[in-house]
Amino acid sequence: MTVRIRADRDDLADVFSRANRAVGVRSALPVLQGVLCEVSGKSLNVTGTDLEVTVRTNCEVEVMEEGRFVVPGRLATEAIRKMPSGSVTIASGEGEIEIEGRGPRFALRELAVDDFPELADPDFSGATSVDGDHLASAIAQATVAASSDAARPILTGVLIENSDEGVRLVATDSYRLAVRELPDVTIDRSGLVPARGLRELSRTVGSSKVQMAIQDREVVFGSERGSLSLRLIEGTFPNYRQLLPDSYPNKITLERDALLEALGRASLVAEDHIPIRLKLVKGGVELTVTRQDVGGEAEHIPGEFEGTEDEVLIAFNPRYLIDGVSAMSGDKVEIEVMDGLKPSVLRSSTEPAFTYLLMPVRV
């Protein structure tokens, strides 16, 4: 079947690059290295999927011949981007996809369109409308604690559930826990959503308003830019609530930027397995890190300490601590501590919706 369209380079690059975000680096099905292009009326619809993450997007084009074809996603995206500015023509026929624009011409091998999986249309029944910027912020903060270990699939997900405040996003890799409230939003059911796919929302279909619906097997997000479908993870999420005490006896309040700068200096010495020690005292924090083969670093970070102890010594994995502080907004960070052996909680003094719990390192 011959298909032929013409559109502005930037419009085509946008839809191809967004759909290509769902294309897996490696796949047992070669056709999944491609994106499905469907042309009808005045529209080009582009779909990319690895069967767990699916992105559908579209743009208006000049249509000379309607039809369907599958083209290698990465190659087509880069070929379009490298065309001169202006109109670009894409045509398929005789097993070849031709991409041409004001001189340059690419000829890419067409993939078998019949091998591309049949995908059900996204189901937005019962969908909730969410502020896109707030949702993107919540996802960025929650996913910081998700695991990347495929051997523990439950911990690679983000639990999305209703709470007293609205909707809650929760993630943990068993060393840290991120809890983010999304106020004034409700959903029909909860679901465990792949963090990897959630991170693609803002880069694929993110917009000022986003529709969200959790169905039996997938969660779908939609906007005027297209849709993102994520297959839910099966299993039971850990009981995280028992890890969050109602109150802590000791708290230090620090300037966020000063803390991040100090942690950056300490990281020059520390590695993931070298803990950073924090001694909470009146007037601030004494930060130290020591590594036998290179030496150490020490400094004082001014802050406000209040608690039942004169001082508290606690140590953390440097990367995990930096991740949590970096995810916070506002000028000040509060670190709440029981003692040097129990989990501590980090919060922003101006953003109570985000809580980051971190396990200490024994020293």
C-alpha cells in the first residue's frame, strides 16, 4: 500500500519523537522497534509501544495517499530532525519508507505492518481531570524513590490511591520512601503503575490539563497531545503506613541550597557505600565524611535544632540523601529524627504535600 503525506518538519519531529519514547531499546519482536503510522483524512496518527508503555500522538498533515505503515522509530525520528527546516514528505511503498525534505532523502526499510500488535483504544471511562503541572511535579517527586531493579517488580512501581487529601502517590525501593499528596483529586480505584512509564508523561502527552483513569489492567493519561497507556504491575505494595510515625522528637531546619552545596562537596569524597554523617546540634549540623584511601571533608551547616536530645548522630547514603533534598521545593528543609538507627523524614517547610523517608546507615 502506498502512503504519502507532507507536513512541517518540526510538527513531524514532535509527534515521532514523543511516540518513540515508548519504543523499547531491545525487544523480542522486531516490529516493536518501529512506530505505527496511520494516515486518514487530514491526520497522521503515530503509535509507539513496548506492550507495557504505549504512546499515541497525532498531528495535522497534507494527505496525498491514505494508509498504514511501520517505520523504525529511532531512525525515522532522527532523519526528520536532521532535515532542513520547512516541509518534509514521507512516502511508503515497495517495502521502503522515503523521507525527503528540500534536497536530503532517506530511504528506510519498512517493517511489516501486519506484525504490529493490535492495541485496544485507551478507555477513559470514569476519568479524572488533573492539573498537568501539578501531576508532573508529583510524579517527579514520587518516582525518585522507585527501584530500578527488575528482579523486584513491585518496587519499580508507584502506588496511586485515594487519601484524605485527594490522590496519593507512593514509591519505595526498601531503603527510602516517597509520599506525595495531590490535593483535591479523586480516582475510582487504586493501581500500581510502572515508574518508568510515569516519567514519560511530561515528555509525551503532558499538558495544562490531563485526563487520568485507572482501569482493570492499565492506567491511561490523555490530553490534546495524545494518550499514554501504562500496564499496571500485579502484586501487593508494601504496607508503608507503618513506617511513618505521627511525630518525631528531634528536628533540624536547614537552608536547602546550603545543604545541597555541602552534600555536593562531601560527595567528592563519599561514594554510595561511604556514608555521610550528620550530627544535629544546637545551631545546625556538623557534616563529616571519611574515606580511608583519599581522606575526608567536614563542615558546619547553620540551622535551627529543636528536640529532646542535646545532639543526635545519624548517617545516610549520600546519593539517597541528595535525591531527596533535590526533589524538594522551597527554601528550607526539615529533617526529623528519632535516633541514629530509625528512619528519618525529610520535608520542605513550605511543601507539606511531599514526604521523603530515608533509612539510616549504621556506623
